[in-house]
Amino acid sequence: MFALALALPLAAFALAMPNPRLPPRQDGSPCAGFGENSTDSPSYNFTLAAYNSTGSNANSTGAPLVLAWGPPGDSAAASAWVFSTYASWGSDEWPYNVLEQGALLPQPGPSEDGLGAYNLFAPTAGEEVIWFVTTKEEDPSTQQIFCAVTSSEYDVLAVNGSAGNFSLCAATTDWVTGSQFNLVYAPASNGSSYVYETCYPVRVQLIPYV
């Protein structure tokens, strides 16, 4: 049943939901202050994975992250979108990502052909990292704020000049049976879209997509 729900006609959603107003691009390098090999435009496509910074991990890559429904709008399809663990969401309709001049762009699979996912606002402390899905744009004005920071094994995702403020938290939404764990930037005890007591810090790693 859940797989069927995820197969909602997103093309129809894109027509029904008005395009969000796109903010102007941000100036300045998102990799300022990081090592010389860090880049806002890595040469490879990648998936994202959350590596538990304080607990145990099943492997060296961490828990795979996928684009999923986030804080609700007027309907499930009109919600904002977030990165969730694959284990808690159960589907992967946006199979890989690219990072172009600081813009992190999830790439649609066949069922989302013609759509684009855009990060329109810089993450703020205590909030989930939000994307909006709409019709694909040739030159989207998405935020150019992300950096691939060189690390020992995998590059690490940074935003707002830091790679150390991401956590996974159990969401308060009920899109799935059980807990949906979403990526949150600098979680706070008064966060309304997640349960603060469930949060744990993670390093978001870029895993080359093949």
C-alpha cells in the first residue's frame, strides 16, 4: 500500500501546486574556510548517507538518505520535501544528486520525469533542510550554499560554512508507519516538526553514484 501511495501522479501535483517564488542566488563561495581540495562542484554524481557521529554504524558509508515528504501542506503531495533515511521512508524516487556551484540538486527517476527539486532557502538552526518539488527549470535560482569538504574516505556535505551541524531526528509527520527520520540542521528543543529527544548528530557523506 505504501509503495502505491508513493506512486501518486507527481506530474499532476506539479500542475496543481503554484511554483514557489525563487529567491535570488547567493554570492560568495560556500567552501570558504575549508581545505583547498574542497569544492562546490564535484566532478561526480552521488548519493547521500548519514554517518552516526557518536554511535555505531553498520558500515563505513552510513545510512542512505533519500528525498521524501516532509512538513505537510494542504495534501501529502503538496508537502515540502526533506532527506530521510531510506530505512524509514522505504522508497527512492530521486536516485542520485549533483552539486553544481554550491547548488545541491536531487535528480528525478523515471516516475518524476519533468520535475525538479530545489532548495530555495538556506537552512536555519532548528529546522529540517527543505526542498520544493516543481516543474523542472533550465536555470533554477536554487540556493548555492553547499560544499563537498574533503575528508579521509568520502567527501562530507557542508552548509552555512559548517559540516558539523546535521542530525537525524524522528519526524512528527505520519506519512509512514513507524518513525520517519529526517535530516535536521542544528536541532533545537523547541522544534515543531521533529522530536528533539530522538535526534543524534551525523556526518553527511557523498557516496559516488555508479
